[in-house]
Amino acid sequence: MATVEEKGRPVEKIKGGMVTMPFIFANEVCEKLAVVGVGSNMQSYLTKQLHMSLTKAANTTTNFSGTASLTPLIGAFIADSFAGRFWTITVASIFYQIVKSLSLP
């Protein structure tokens, strides 16, 4: 049943806006926590398990962080210019799963 105004006309629902803000905020908080956690764990792993020097491990972590920050921009450009949102996410997800399955021991 649709919502109607006083005069009997249907009211159009507006998508987005402040209703979606808590979800976007929570997503960003979780993403930032994950990035910080991965960065510190990577630093520890590179120095203790792979026996890298601290400077080389820090450089590797910085390069990883920079690459992780730039890839969404590349995906956004492809989605907006060529493929569209659905196909970009689908192809990126398939690519991610293939790479992940190849890297398992």
C-alpha cells in the first residue's frame, strides 16, 4: 500500500539521503580499522617472519597501502566510463576469487 498525501496523490519515496548516512559511516569506520590492522600486522609479519629490515618492511607496507587506496579510483573510472557498476563489481569479484584461490598453499 502506497503512502498518499492529503489530496490523494501518491508520495514518491526518496532514496538515499540521511537515512543511508549511518550505513556509510559504519562502513567507513570498519574499513579504516581493517586498513590499520592489516598495516600493523603486515609490518610485524614482514620483519619477524620474512626477516626484512625495518625500512624495507615500512616501504613495502606503504606501497601496499598506496596501491590499495588507488585501485578503487581505477574501478570507479572503469565503472563510470565503460562497464557500469554491476559488471565492474562482478569482474573484480571474480578476479579477486581467482587470485585468492591461486595464493592458497
